[in-house]
Amino acid sequence: QVQFVESGGGLVQPGGSLRLSCAASGCTFSSYAMGWYRQAPGKQRELVAAISIGGSRSYVDSVKGRFTISRDNAKNTVYLQMNSLKPEDTAVYYCRATQLTTYWGQGTQVTVSS
């Protein structure tokens, strides 16, 4: 059974950092393009960052210079390092895996508040 499980969310003060992880099982992780999405209350889900099979990265403008996506194919894991967090980064963060089929994780809550 193919699964993607996020972890690493939590409550952090503005200006703080968090690292999200998304661990894959039951699949050949290296053959999937990966993305991190987020959904805030009352808003549509948006793509935050993506990394291709070859390692090419892209970011939404609002997180450029603050967030970094990376992947470790040996550990079947994709990461999202989030620095200089702002209250507007508060959302449920999801990882998405795409090959012939798309898979979503269950999400992890990130709350940025003082």
C-alpha cells in the first residue's frame, strides 16, 4: 500500500523555524515528483514548493528565500525547511506525490502565532 505521511508541524512564534517531513512507503519514491501544499481556513489549497525527480525546485513567491524543499531518496523522504515564519504561513501543510497516479498525505498543522 502506497502511503505518504507528514510530520513536523506545530506551534511556532513569528520569525521561528520548522522542518516538515513527508515519508513514503510502498513505492519507488525516487520516481515521484513531490510537492508541498498548504490550505488555510477558508482558502483554497495552494502549491508552496515542488521538487522534480531530477531535483529541480520551484516556490510560490510568498515563500521564496524563506522555505527550502529537498528530498532524500535513500530515506524515501521529502522535506520542507521553513524559516522566518509569518502568521500568514499558518495552514495545514500537505505533501503530494505525482507519477502516473497522485497521492496526498494526511496533512500536518502549522500555526505561527505569538
